[in-house]
Amino acid sequence: MKQFSSILILIVLLLATGGGLYLALQNQETRKGAYFAGTSLLLQPDIITKKVGDQVLVDLYVKTGLLPGSITGESAKVDFVKTRLCFPNMLLQFDIGNTASFVLDSNSFDNLQDLQGAPSMIPEINCLDITVKSNREVALLKSGTVRVGMFKFLAVGDGNGRLFLDKNLTEVSGANPDLKSTDMRLEIEGVTGSSIAIASIGTITPTITPTPTCEPRPACLDEQPPCMIAEPTGGWCPVLTVTPTPITPIICKECPTGFMCYSNGREYRWFVNGYVWQDFSSRSESECAGVPKPEWRGKSKGDANCDGYTDGYDYSVWRREFIDVRSIVSGTNEADFTGPLGTCDGIVDGVDYSLWRREAIDYGGGRTQ
Ligand SMILES: [Ca+2]
Ligand SMILES: [Ca+2]
């Protein structure tokens, strides 16, 4: 009897392992199938200018990638979007408890499955996790640039900042015409945030709204001699000129290469030019022989102080710059590791922090474990 039970347990164990393996393979299958390349999420408008007390409306869009092998240029159909949106809480407030704070685009999605505050490691940043879903049949699912919905923020403080989406916590899935299963993940190529500038009350000149009855000023009035048209009593419609903001490419700081040996008389360390600690002076390479020479990492790996490691020193630099020169676009920031487009953007913010955290904590910061 005992032997029989053992055999039975063995069979159950084998079945369970087999089941687990099957599930793991299934999962792998789904991931392997994430071939709807080019799907991205974005926030609109990409540049927001408001004043304290204004409502700030921000739209979330998903842009689905092209179906592979599609001759007609057909895009993948989306039925599920999950992402994390983060914003500077000194500038914006979001009332999670108020169901009117988010308006789902019911043309494209059927339920707001989840909208809640998410933990943020940075005290100055608040985040929201949002999940939306479509329950309709495949033919009615949307593809291409699809509006997910609108967030309603309140401008509570003045300054500049960025709203951003966390790519690592973004998931999109949709209908899959090639396989029997209906859902599959879409590969996320990128997420794009918004820049925001909030002015203190009264410092923004009110926007001129043309009255519906006004008439555009005829160009012939500027000719010589001018045409004989009487001035209307309410005046001509105001001429709105848009001055394009010149876009200067940001040339960001980078760590110099070539570690050299330095000492302060008590310890020996390797530094690159321009990042030598106070009291340390140059020594011959052989004097540092007992100290491992770091490998160059660079800013794109979160090395703010260019010492070849990504660690707490770099976090301190990030935090100081985030608080002191927050949102001032500059090429002199030490902790501008990246930006929403994957390259440095002149701003030190939560996107740079996320990169630092991944490099320092998840990947060990360049130190062999
Ligand atoms: Ca470092
Ligand atoms: Ca940055």
C-alpha cells in the first residue's frame, strides 16, 4: 500500500512538473510572438503651458505597429493597454478618488479596469497605474493611432517638469490574426512624455480668442494705395503669429576615458580627468597596482561622477541636480543619463532616476558580484 502511495505521489509530481513546463512553454510562445514591432505610447500635447489653478488635460495615445507581412500597411489591433504615468507633484495634482479625473475614450475601449496611485521612489514624483480593455469582437478593435483617454490634472505649482510613461511597466496586447489565440503582447518600441511649464497666477497673457463675428483683415489694405474697405466696429480678427521655438540639439556631458592613478597620501584611487576628488593628486600607475582599475561606463549607464561604477555616489549627484536645477534644459548636467526617447534630453528627472536604479540595483552598477 505504501509503495502504491509513493507511486501515486510520483505520478502527481510528474504531472505537476509537466503542467508547469507546458505553461512555461506557452508563456514563452506568447513572448516569442511579440512581433508587432513599432508599437508606442505617447502623451498629448507634448508641450503644455498653463498657469496655477488651470485644468491640465493630457491625452494618452497608443500607436500600434504594422502587421508583419501586411501588403496594405495594416496596423495591429489593440484591445489592452496598461502603463504607468508619472508627473511632478509640485506642479500637478491628480484626484484619483474622482471618477471624472479620467475620461476613457469609449470609441476604442470599453472598460477602465484599473486606475490607482503607484509607488514612486522619488518624493517629488507621483505615478498612476492605468489599465484599459476592449471587450468587443476583433472587427471592432482599433488600430493605428488610438486614443486611450484623457487625464484631468490641476496645475498646483509653478515651474517646469515632465510627465512621462514608464516603458518597463507598459504592456499592450491585441488581436492576432495569424494564430488561433486572440491575445498577444505588442512589442513596445517607445513611450513619449510631455514637457510642462506652469506659470504662477497672472503671469501668462490671456490667449486672444477671436470673436465669432470678427472678419479677417483683408490683405489689400496693406497695398499702395490701399483698397477702400471700412474698418468694422469690432475691429478685425486678431492676427495670431506663432513664433517657432528654435530647437537646439542638446550636447550632453560624457565621461572622459583613460583612468589615471591618484592618491591623497592615505588611499589610492583611479579617476578620469575632470572628476578627481579634492586632495587627490596624480601618481604613477604602478602605485595603484593593488586597486582594481575601473572600466569606463559613461553617462548612459548612470555613471554621473564618471568613476566607472553606478552606485550611491551617482544617486547623490542625480538627487542634487534633480532638486537644484530641476527642469532647466542644459548640456552641463552630470546626471542626464537618458530621456523619454532613449537619449539624454538636457533634463534631470525621473527618467534618469529609473535608468540609474536599473543600472545600480538590477545590474550591479559595474561591480563584479
Ligand atoms: Ca559613478
Ligand atoms: Ca534626462
